[in-house]
Amino acid sequence: MGSVCYAIDDFAGLRDTLRAMRGLDFSEDEMEMIFALVSAVLHIGNLSFEERRSEKDGALLHPESLSALEAVVSLLSVDRDGFLEVFRVRRRSDPLNKGKFIDSPRTIEQAEYVR
């Protein structure tokens, strides 16, 4: 059995998407925010991690992922260190000490799952 390959016209797809968004009365700002969010999600998929230095450290961002990281934090307008912390550690409320937290370092696999 042979396989079928379909040609995809990205330009036409974008044109149709923009036309549909305008037809639904999306503002230019709303469309820009949507495309920024989609772009950020795609860049998050390019983040990779490496082994931690010690048991106390969480997963570390691989140096080759720095450009993807910078794109994500810029597109989402979020704090770089706070964003990375989500991948490095799992933070939970301490049930015995109200207002306190318990941080557990993440493995590479856990960081990739969160990604």
C-alpha cells in the first residue's frame, strides 16, 4: 500500500485564519495576543533539560535552550527566573505550617512532563 501526501499551503491557512478571526470581530490586539501565545507554546516545546548538579537541585535548563527560553518569557511577559522555577522544583503547601511551602526538586523527566 502506498501513502498519500497532502500539500499544505501555510500562507493560505494563515490568510483564512485571519479572515475568520476578523469575521468574529477579533481586534488586532486580540489576534496579536493569540499568535504570541501560540508562538510561546511552540517555543516551550523546544526547551530541554539536563542532569542536576546535586540531589538538592532540580532539573536544569540545557544551554542550547536559552534562545527558546528568552522567546517564551518575552512573548508571555513573565519573569525568567520564576518561569524556570516551575520546571526546576515542585512546590506544595505545607499542611502542617500554614503559609509555608515544601519544594521538591524535579528530575529531567518530570520537567519535560511539566513542559
